[in-house]
Amino acid sequence: MNEPLSRAVLRGWGFALALASVTLPALPLGPLFAQPPLPLAALWAAYGWAAEDKSGWQSPVLLAGMGLLHDQLAGGPYGLFVTLYLSAYLAGRVAAVAMSAPNLLPLWGGFALTAAATIGVAWLLAPIAIGSGASVRLYAEAAAITALLFPLVRPLYMGEVTRFRTGARR
């Protein structure tokens, strides 16, 4: 009865958490479900899926879909969160290779770099998408909270095999 959960079940829970982090802030549930303090679980999904090195199209399409949903629920403009989530996926691909090691610290550092990259993308794109007075402070706070919580949720987004990827430093 104490069998570990399969990778597919953990990944399903991770996707559900990412979807919840996109939809809950749009509902009138109070400040606990706002971002921040609710983390941006879609960033965990982007990094974890990128680190698993699946060369398919499903992960970027799911991230783009979550980004469109987030854009819609946030009241627009369309494309801002799509770009943020896809940039997290691309940064995650690079960071996962550069930071791969058999312990949590490099993986955590890789995720922190990925979150920081998305803050930079938000800083560049928010004035274009929202207007010159756009602030990325709340997004940066949510990304920082997301980075701090990464070790607690890593199993939902990254399998044990991910830590020993082929082609990574040994």
C-alpha cells in the first residue's frame, strides 16, 4: 500500500496545481489566493517539463494555453503570460543543463535563474503590453515566492531521472 506515486500521477497533480495557480487569482476568494502570495506554479511546470528533456510539442503547447488563460483571466493583453511561460520553458532548458547535478541545490539554483529570467522578460515586455507605467513588482514578488517554494514541489514537476540527464555535466 505504500507504493510511490507514478510519474504520470505526480505530473498530473503538478499540472492541476499549475492550472489552479492561473485560475484562483481571478476568482473572488480573497487575498490569500492572489498573486502574490499564491506562487506561479506554471513556472514550476515550465522548468520541470523543460528539464525532463522531452523533445515533444506538448509542454510548450500546454504552457501557451495556460498563458492564454492567464491573459484572459487577468483582463489582457493577450500574449504577455504566454511569452512569460514560454520564456520560462526556454530558460529552463538552458538552466537545467547548466545546473544539473545529483542534489537539490543546483536544481533550485537553475529554477531561481529561470524565475529571474522571466522577471527580466516581464520588465522588458510589460511597458509595451500594458503601458509605460506598468510595474512588474507584483510579478517579481510572486516569482520570488515561487522560487523559494520550489524544493517542496519539485517531485510534481521533475522525476528522479531528471537529476541525471544524459548530456548533462557528470
